[in-house]
Amino acid sequence: MISKRRVFLIQSLKLFDLAVAVLCTFIGAWVVSHNIEQLSIVDFLSMRIKVVNFFLFAGFLLLWNVLCSFFGLYRSRRLSSAWSISLDVLKATSTAAVVLLIFRDLAHIRMYNHVFVLTYWISSSCIIIMSRLLLKYGLGRVRIFGSNLRHLLIVGTNDRALRFAENISTRRELGYVITGFADDKWKGMNTVSDNGFKLVADLDGLPDFIRNNVIDEVLICLPLKSHYEQAMKIMQLCNEQGIIVRFLSDIFNIGAVKTKVDVFRGESILTIDQTDYDSRSRAIKRALDILLASILLLILSPFFIVTAIAIKIFSPGPVFFVQKRLGLNKRIFNIYKFRTMIPGSENKQAELEQMNEADGPVFKIKDDPRITPLGKFLRKTSIDEIPQLFNVLAGDMSLVGPRPLPIRDFNGFDQDWHRRRFSVRPGITCLWQVNGRSNTSFDRWMELDMKYIDSWSLWLDFKILIKTVPTVLFRRGAL
């Protein structure tokens, strides 16, 4: 049951957000009045308001309230980060801006031009984000002094449960009081008292403890494989009594993963993803790939033409080398490179396997007899990689990502963790290329790929691209 104090806070926030919508409408009108000839803010305020427009604006205010609720602006944000709160606000204000454009077309309101909508979006986003962050800070200060506290019972005494208790106990602004732990006796239970916490009940006595004590939330940290039925009974017990139930996101205890909950036709779906690529980040990365690949193709087109002519002059056979490679989630695609070997070189690889100088499943020979004299120069200068920009435009590759491997190399993998490199789109350059390339061992290569996946950001891509330039110019680690 929601407390009266919580209800008052939610209603106050709703009224505040409605006031922000009205205020930002006037701010937008004031800005637009300076851009429309012969229309001042006084003229705007003195304009007759059509009945249809009045109801449209009233409908917008109602929809604005619905949007704020839909994007979680009125739910408890005690555990939410400032970034998470700001992102939800931006989702609500951005959707509202689109609605304003639709209303403009329906009612033909001259004032609602793109300047008005942009002003509304910026002003409403800034005001609401600042207000929510100030509210979060203010509530945090109140909790530090002992008000608005929540009593938390933790079910389970494993390392993850204790680590969570220690972390949340140090964050006094969150306002959590650890009532204690509940679990059956086992050999590692002494760590509870050793860390200054209390064991308040075993699993059989837990229902009585919950019924007779102040408990606002219950965090279940039991291993689900062996305690599934008990966890379900605890959750049902708490639901019956209106007590909030939480699980640690890593409920399967499989290490550091990113989790997200979606709802599909009434069913909650927990998504576990090792990569940190949300849809927005993917879209930005893809847009940058297309833009930069297009620019590079234009800049490098002279090298492209000269190289193609040189290959035809100095070595009989096709200009391009086309090979099957494994891409995102092991999708097979054709990679394009300038040919650096004699025609039919792949058919001769089996004869050279005993000369392989690389460790692991990959194949590398420093003085490969199949490479043409021109091919050695193309490889040293990485000019042979230019055609892969077409793979980037086609969406098979990215500018930055783990190198796509031939099927032959993939079939030699003997560790599953190596295959996680296929969870992202392959690229022309990555950490391996700027950290030694062919001078790096296979395991180190795979470790660098994992590091890239785990720490990915647009800034990391930018740094790799910048470091790739001197690597190519000074031919570091190229065969």
C-alpha cells in the first residue's frame, strides 16, 4: 500500500509537471513571437482561442501527464542513477515534442513551428531534469538524518547478498535499514555476523518474521537452482502483504552481465546481454560508420584506382580477393580486399600448414611464398584493406570491431569464451591492430577483443581510429 506521504509527493509532481508544460508553452510562444513579423507576445496573448484549439491543448496536457507516468517519472527512483532519471525525462519530453508537431498539423496553429517545439523541448527537459535531480538530492539529505527510511530484509547469505548489504549500507542517502538476513544454516553463515549483520530467521520461520515485523522490501538472493520453490513462496507471501520484492539482476550468478526487463503481451522478459550496445548506441555507431566510410572512400578513391590498375599490370588475375568470413553472431559474408597473393592461393594453403608461425587456430607466415611483390607493399601499407569500406557500407562490418575471421580459423576454436567476439559486428581495426597486430599472441588477441567488447563506447572507437593512423603509417606489426 502506498503511504499518504508518497501519494502527496506523486500528486505534487503531477501538478508541477503540468505547470511546467504550461510555462514552457509560454516560453516557446515568447521565442517565436520574435521570429514572426508583425506578431508580438501581446498580440499572441490577445488572440482568440478557438474551442478546438482549447480542447487540443487540454488533451495535450492530459497526454503529457500520461507520458510522464509511462516513462516512470512518478515511480520511486531511490535506486536510480542521475543518468537514468535524466534519460527517462528526455524520453518523455521528446515524445511530447513529436505530439506537439502532430497537434500543429491537426489544428494549423501557426505559432507551433519548429522553433516553438525545439524551445518547448529544451526548456521542459532542463526544468524537469533539474527539478528531479534536486528532489533526489533533497530526499537523500532527509534520509541521512533518519527520515523516509525503508526496512530491507535480505533472504540469502551468499557472497553476493553480503556484498550488496555492505554497498547499500554505505549509501546513507538511499535510506535503507538492513533489518537482517534470513537463511538456513550452512558452513559459510558466520560471515553474516562477522560483517556486523544479524540473522533474524531461517527459511521456515521467515513467514512469521515478515508477518510480525516492519518490512518494506525483501531482496531475494537465494540460488534459484536449489531454492526455486522457496523463492516463489517468499515472493507470493510478500505480494499478498503488499511488500516490495527485489532480485539481484544476476539471478543466475553468471558473472558481469547487462540485464533489462521488457514486457511482451503481459509477459515479463528478462534479457541478459554481455554487450553494452543499446539500440541508441548501435544507431549512432552505424550512422558514424556510414558517414566516415563514405568520406574515406572519396578521399582514398585515387589510391583505389591506382592500386586496381597496378594489380592488373603486375599480377595476372582478379583485382579483388573475396573470402567467406564470420560476422555478427557468426553470420557468413564475403569480405573484399585487394588481392595480394597469386591466383588460387587458398587452394595452396593446405600445403603450407606445417609452416604456420602463429599460435592458436589462425594461419600466419611471415614470408608467405604466395604473396606477390606488390602484395607485400599493399599489406605493409594496409592499402589492401581499403575495399572493406564497402563491407562497412553494406553493414557486414564496422570501422571498429574485432577482425572477422575465416571459417578455417573459426573451426579451430577450442574455447567458448573466444566465440564471444562474434557478439558484436566485426571491424577493420580494433585494439589488436593498435597493440602489435601480428606480433601479438592469439590468446592476447582474444583478450583484447574481450576488453573492447566489455569497455565499448563511442569515445573508445574514436581513440582506436586515431591510434590506427600512426600504426598504419609506421607499419607496426604488419606482415
